[in-house]
Amino acid sequence: MHALRFDIRAQGPFACHYQAEFSGLGIHFLWGNSGAGKTTLLHMLAGLTPCKGEIYLQDEPWQTEKLCVPAQQRDISLVFQKDTLFPFLSVCDNLLFGYRNAVQKRFTPEQVIADLDIGPLLHKSVRDLSGGERQRVQLGRALLNQPRWLFLDEAFAALDQQSRQRMFALLRDIVARYQIPVVMISHQWQEVLQLADYVHQVVAGSIHSSAAFAQAIADDKLLPDAQYSVLQFSEVHWDEKLGLFCADAGGQRILLPHMQAGANRVVIQARDVAIALQKPEHTSILNAWPAKVLGLQSVSDHQVNVQLEVAGQYLHSQISRYSCQILNLQKGMQVYALVKGVALLR
């Protein structure tokens, strides 16, 4: 896979210096406050904003002190929040606009049209499309440009919740099927929870820290406002008898009332995790997982964050100090983590 490695800087009113290496797999999120420099970095990498330094796609130089490959030759497709479709062309002609000139045709129009479910839209004018349909067409056009990296600059921000969820499922499927790495900018924490494989925190014109998703969730320094945990799983099936989805996370069964297509994780708010010293026998809470207490941290005068290990993965529970005292929780104790199925975010 094609890793993206860079050490770039720019001077002027907004001085910045970015240095990192993005794995050529999965979805990378640029996360940070407004004005931190996320879009600036994306545009520098795409060749849209001048900068100094070095950018390499694996061993292929895109920029050095003596070389600057033009944006149109960098094998990147960029999808913006703003609609960039050509209003004077049909949906079909918009899709094929870049495909005709692509040198290596790894993805066919038929394949992309089917995967994004835009066949019924082909002969429509783009003026007649809904917001969700426009973004699917923009994503299709980006893929048919045959990129080696896909950049999304708040591409789903203007969509309603239903359309956004559909785009999440489509993007997960595309990344897995086409093996295209993605860099995304978003101010929506929900997008990070559902899509990110890597999180890169951008602060004041630099990449302050980078981590794989599970580590980013567990690291309070990287994401201080995120009281969440993530459990990843490899298998999921519908159990007709139970009327629930059953997922396997390292040998631990997770029961969920519903599941999005292509999902490979559940995200859990710390406040939704209860702790018991014994496995409850008579309760409506179906998820009761054996866990080990790894540590305890004071959140406030009345709240304690308990870090747990479940099936080799980290899980946070935020409980009252009184509950911690009556359970006499100590590091190394074996307990049970209790989570309602409806509390699991997909």
C-alpha cells in the first residue's frame, strides 16, 4: 500500500509545520478545533496550497526542494462539502469526466455505479438531485478518477442524519473493497467514532499527536472530551431465536438490537457501563462481560473513571465515587461490565 509521508511548512499570517506518515490503509481523520489548520494541511498535500518541504507517496516524490508535482498529477481525488458537480452535464457525464483521461483504470464505471447505487440517477440533471444523491455522485466521480488516495473535506457535513449514515456505510464498504486510503476532515465526533482507523490531532498548524483509533479513544490527552470506549469485532450474524445481532469480540459475545451494514466496532459511552462483582442472573441487561480492573482515576469529587480490560480491549466505566467505595474496587480485580444493547453506538 502507498503510505503518505511528509514534512512541510508554510510562512505568512498562518505559519504551520506538519510532519507525519500516514499508513496506506484505512481512514485517517484530521481532528481539531476550527482554525487549527486541518484544511490547510489537506490542500498542501493535494498541491492546492504552496508550501516548502517534502511529500512522498511511498518512494515517489511529490514535492522536494527541487520538485513540485502539480495537483492534477498527484493521484488524489478531493471531495468537498460544497457541491462541485458541473450543472451543465448529466450525472453520467459528471461521473465520466475524469475517467476518460485516467491512465490506469482500476475501477470501472459499472462497478462504481453499482456500489454507490446511482444507476437510476445517470440520466438526471444534477440540479434535480437531493443532497445525499449529489454526494454519492461526487464520491463516484472521485473514485472514477482512479486515485491512490481519497481526501474528504467535511464532505458529509451538510447531509441529514439518514443520508449521512448511508454515506458512512458506503464509505466503509468502498475503503475495504477498493483498498483506497482516505484522509477526512470533520467536526462531527460521530463520524470519527464510526469511521476512523487513525486519528491525527491538529493544533495551531501542526500535528500534535497521532494514534490508531482504539488508542485515540483510550487516550484522554489526545481526545480530552471523549468519554468513550471502542470494542472491535471480527464476526457478526443475526440470531433469529434471540431477535438480536451477535458479534464476536475476541471470543466475547456482544448482543445488539440493530447493526449497520459493514460495521466492525461498537462504541460505548463510559457513563453507560455499569460494574458488578458477580455476573447477574436476573436482569434485562444482556451484555455482561468478564473484565479486569486496570486502573481508577478521579473525574470529579463525585465521579470515578474505571479502566477495564474486556477480551484484550479497553473499556471505560464512569461511576459514582460511592459505587466505587461500596464495591471496594481495586486494580487487578475481576469484575463484570454491564452494558445495555441500546447503549452501544454503531
